[in-house]
Amino acid sequence: MRFLIVMYLAVSAVTMQAQTPDTSVDTPPDVNAATILPFRLEVGGYGTYFQNAGGWWRGVDATLWIRRSPKFIPALTFDNRTSNTGTERYYSFLSYANWTSNFFTTQSISGTPETGDKPLLFPRFRYDVKAWFKMPPRRSLVAGLGVTRYTFDHGLSGVILNPGFLYYRGRFVFDGEGFINRNQPGNLWSGSGQLTVQRGQEGQHWAGVTIGGGHQTYRELENLPLALRFASISVDAFYRRWLTRHVGFVLSGGYQNAFHTYQRASVGAHVFFEF
């Protein structure tokens, strides 16, 4: 069972890594919405190596953003991931809903089909809802509060309370996120956080670095009531570049050390088309 929990931690690491905000989607104060083209299609691949947690994982994914309406911005994602245990597919639907000039929400639902007895490479089911408030008078500070619910097999599940903020300063965007986790079985609590600093301009380039750390606690089912506690630190970075108004690329990479449990090294490369 310990192996399953380590795999679960690895899946959680990749899932959280994918949550780095796309500043071009929610139209920050210093971006003219008229300059954003209605569609963005992004396709590419990635590789992640987990020492002590499943070896090499590799995958290909694609995301289509539909930004025709300033009120409602949906995105569809398909992810095909392979490890030594097999291949799985993940489907997700994310949307931004701008309710007023000072209030918007993000919401998503995602999951993977039944895979039999193979260890999961994605959450079985997950949904996220987060409310964002642009603080007066300049609206350069945006406060957010969200909740996530996810389930795995073998009775593993959890709820995450996610307070956060965005702060826009010229070409810089600062994103702070906190994660308060309640994991089942055992009703165990833990917490972590991350800070992302990005700099750039839509239509030219974006670059960003995310630094994270915290604790996670899980119950080992075969040896109740033993609780497994892990501390970790991580650094992830990305670079997005427009080659023309309609075509560009994204490079990403990262490292995580979950002390005495596993280490993660990841790389990714994508191209995107805006039209």
C-alpha cells in the first residue's frame, strides 16, 4: 500500500504542477482584451522522472482555449500519459466566468476512465471552483478563495481549500497560493504553499518561476493507524515565446524533493497557435 501512496503523491505533484496560471486567459489589467485572438490551440509533450515513485512518466497533451466571449472563456484538455504500468487518458473542462468588472470565477471538472487494477496516473475524478475579487481602487490586487475535491482508487480522496492572490505590477505578475489539505482515510490535515513570479507581455513573451513547499500527510491502510508524513520543496519554471502573432512555443522544467520519499525532475515542450 505504501507504493500506492507514493504513486498518489507523484500524481498529486504533476497535477499541482499543471496549475500554473496562464496570465493571458483572465485578461490582467495591463492587457488590452482586444489584442487577444479568439482561439488558442496548444499541443506538446512532457517527461517526468520520479525516483522511488514509478520511474519515467511521459505524455502528450492538447488544450483548446475559446476566448471569443469576454464573459465566458472555456478550455478543453486531453492528456495521454504513459508509465511502466501502462497508458491512461485524462479529460478536463476548465472555464473562466466574468460576472462583473470586479468579480470572476474559475471552475473545472476532470477525470480518467476506469483502468482496472492498474495504478492511476491521474485522479479518478476532480473538480475545482475558485472565486476571484479585484480589489479597489486600482484592481491590481486580486484575492481568491477556492476548493478542490478529488478521488483516487483504494479509498484515497481529499479536499483542498485554496486561498490565494494575484498582484499585477507593470510587466510583473505575482501569484501566491496556499493549500490546506484534508485527506482520507483518517481525516488527516496538512498544508503547503507556492509563490509564482512572472514577467512579460501578451503577444511577445512570458517567463515565470514557481517555488513551493509544505507538508502532506496520508494514512497507510495496511498498517493502521500508521500515518505517513512528507515534507517537500519544489522549483518549476516556464518560458512562453511568440514567434509571430499566431505561432509560438513554451518550454518548461522543474524539480521537487519530497524528503525521504521521492524526487521529481520534469521537462516539457509545447507549440501554440492563435487564430
